Amino acid sequence: MSIASSLRELPREHLGLALALAGVLAFSLTLPMTRTAVRELDPWFLAFGRMSIAGIVAALWLIASGARRPGRAHLPLLAWASLGIVIGFPLLTSIAMQTIPANHGAVINGALPFATAVLAAWAFGERHHRRFWICAAVGSLMVVAFALRDGLAARGTLGLSTGDLAMIAAVLAGAVGYVAGGRVAGRIGGVATILWALVLALPLTLPATLLAVAQETPRAGLASWAAFAYVTLISQLVGFFAWYNGLALAGPGGIGRVGQVQLLQVFFTVGFAWLLFGEAVHPTTWLFALGVVATIALGRGPARVG
């Protein structure tokens, strides 16, 4: 039996979770790759370059496939998705990765699922059982505790740096993009959502890229350009195909619940950093990972739209 056939036989929510997990795996290398790229590439070029190139690919894809334009009713949500995950998150993380390690940024990014759940509840009336909110809060607090421990060990202080503040802003931008995109993905599909969000941003991202190139011609080694390619094609396109389809399959009220899978992203990032870049990982990191997995398992339950 093929993988595609096996996936089709999964219950709708389980398939949504599987696709969301695939998206998380793709996203887990975004910060390390961004950190690698900004060592030689200007963060503004990196951010707008990845947006505009992905936007051009998206436009060509839509033209080649003869895709229908989204309806007027879908445009506000697509605009918010574009602002959050096409423009805001890449730009803010590029700024953050100039001054803080990728692993430290990743643990701050661990608050994104809780921010997504709160915003979905506020904006669209998603309602969850008390157990969900308790477990989501506990999981997020564990991630925050991990971040504070990491920051204290690295800098000897619990204070927030400019990079920390940029990452916090990126979390808020990401939550906006996830909620708006997840909502519209249920209506037009996950692939169409990210493609149109990228195209909507082109009038801003393409001129900004050309301006950045005019000011300073980008020069970098192979590793930086490979990292640039990853965040452009995988982080900005392929990962969202899986992620938004996962959110779409979650059904009404499922954005916050499926979004909790992203609590695992910080630990995938740490694992990849150890496996691919040889970074030492403290044993307590894996204890935090097990604790977060437990909160996801305990917190899952039916959600409804109020």
C-alpha cells in the first residue's frame, strides 16, 4: 500500500495532525537556516528575497494550473495571512537571527501554538474544554521555562535582548497568519491559501527585494545560498502546503487543537541542530520535550465554534 493510500484511509482529524506534523518538520529547520544565511546576507534582502521569489513561483504555479481567483469574501483573511506569515514572520526572524542563536529563537517560537489558540478563540469563537487550556498553558510555560534557562546559561541574565523582542513579535505575526490562513484554507484549500497569500504580497515584496539588491549586491558562499533556497522553497512554500492542509482538515474549532503539534517544533530544531550541526544538547532538553509531548496528548479533545 502506498503512503498516499495510507494517508487517505486515516480519519480526517488524524490526517490533519499528520500533515501538520509534516509542516512542523519542514519549519523546524527555518531558524537554523535563517541563522546560517544572515551570517553573509543582509537580513532585509533575505526576508524580502525569500518572499518575492516564493511569490513569483506561486504566481507561475497559479497561472500554469489555471487556478480560480479567490472570492471577495476570502480576500480579508488572505491579506491577514499574507501579513502574518509571508511578510511579518520572515522579516522579524531574519532580524532576530542576527543577534540570538537559532536554538534560543526556537524556544521563544514555542509559544506560537498557545498564541494561535488564543487568537483563534478570540477572533473566531473557537471554544475548548478546560483541560485543553490548562494543558496548552502548561506546555507553553514549559517552553518559556526552557527559554529562560537557555538565556540564563548563554547570557547570565533573564533580560530580553533585541533579538528576543523580534522573536516575540514574530510569534504574534505567525499566530495572525496561522489563524487567518487556517480559516480560509478550510474554504479554498491549503495549497491555494499559501499561493494566493504569497501573490498578494508581491506588490510589496518584489520592489523591496529590488531595492535591497540595488543598495548592496548580495554576495555569499554556498552554505548561505543553500540556506536561502531552503527558507524560500521549503519554509515559505512546501511546509505551508502541509500545514494549511492540516489545519483545513481539522474542521471547525480545530485550529487551536491541531496547532498544538507545533509545540514540538522547538525540540525538532534542537534535534536537527545536534544531528546536522553537531551542537551539544543538554539531557534536560529531552525531559522538556517529553513533558511537552505529554501536554499535547492530554490536551487533545473536541473543540467547537461558539
